Amino acid sequence: MDIMQVIKDQIESNDILLYMKGSPNQPMCGFSARTVQAVMDCGQKFAYVDVLSNPDVRTNLPVYANWPTFPQLWVNGELVGGCDIVTEMHAKGELKPLLEQAVSA
């Protein structure tokens, strides 16, 4: 299957999806660690893809998303953003309701 189709399917089949370096239990960079902590603090289950162990995704997701960096948080098929945006939304109390709405939709 074409990698762009794989990425599209991953995004469409998960209400909350985090593309990150490493795993939620073992993030492999500080940006991924801060982002996953903000998402986990919201209490919703989420899927993740480790871009370090998926080099095709790591190479092609920035093209698909028109977003050059990782991590990337996707909610209901829409790119929310990276570390700075997600942690800022969490600090303002905007992330939790967004994720709660995503799983209840």
C-alpha cells in the first residue's frame, strides 16, 4: 500500500492520534515527552505512531501534513499542531475539552 494512503488511513481510523518519537511510556525526545504528557493529562485513550521505527512515515508525514516537525497531534482527522501548540492548549485548558469531544463524537 502507498505510504500516503497508510498515513491517511491511520489518521482517519483514530479519533486521537499522536505521531511522536518513541512511545508514550518511553518518549525519545523532549518535545515528544512534553506533548505526550499534555495528552495523557487529559485522560483520553489515544493512538500513537513511533516515527523513529517507521521511517517511511517519518519521511512522508511532513509532506502529507504540510507540517515539518514531530510530534504531531491529530484529532478527528485534523492536525492540531506540535509540541508548542499542544502544551499551550493544555495550559489554557483548551486541550481536554477538544479530546473529550473527539471521543464522544
